[in-house]
Amino acid sequence: MPTVDIIIELDSGGIVLIKRKNPPPGWALPGGFVDYGESLEEAARREAREETSLDIGLVRQFHTYSRPDRDPRRHTISTVFIAQSGGQPKAADDAAALGVFTRESLPSSLAFDHAEILDDYFHNRY
């Protein structure tokens, strides 16, 4: 199943994570499944808007993660994008809560393989 995840950098500093409303629990990057007939870029913009109420500008495609056990529900292949926004995030859709975090303040309970993704991001972005 193709999915997207989005690392949203805010102009005010930090990145946006959502606290998942549905299983599996934990904090996660905004993202979700790509709809049939939708491009990866369209899916990233849609998922960001649905979960964070933000309009984003895609900066670049970061990496694709495909380990079969990365999602306990089924085998997913996620393309991760780096995006930017100057807006004020607000939790919506299947996000129970939302937070803005720095490398030093990341929550310990990250869902899926998002700890690995963020480790790659912080080591390769700066």
C-alpha cells in the first residue's frame, strides 16, 4: 500500500507531529494512504491539510521507507516529503492532538518507524 509522510517545518521553528486517534497509538508524522488516481505530492498536501489544517509547500522528496514490518497493520511503502508552512497548525481528522517539536524535544512514543525517519532527517537535513 503506498503512503506518504510529511516532515512539516514551521517558519516559527520546529516540526509538526500528530498524536494518533486510531491504532496504532503514539505520536507520528502527518501522513496517510495515497488515494487511487492521486499523485504522491497531491496525497502529501491533502494529508497535511486534513490532519494539521496547514497548507504546505513541498520542499523535496526525502526518502522512501519500505521495510515490510514498518506498519503493524499491513505492508506499506511510504514516501517521505519535507515541507514548510508559515501557518498555525491545528489537530483535525484522525489527529487527536498536535505538537511542535525540535530534535531535542521529540516524544519517546513514536508510531511506526517514525523514530528512524526523524533520525535520518536530523542527521541528513542539517
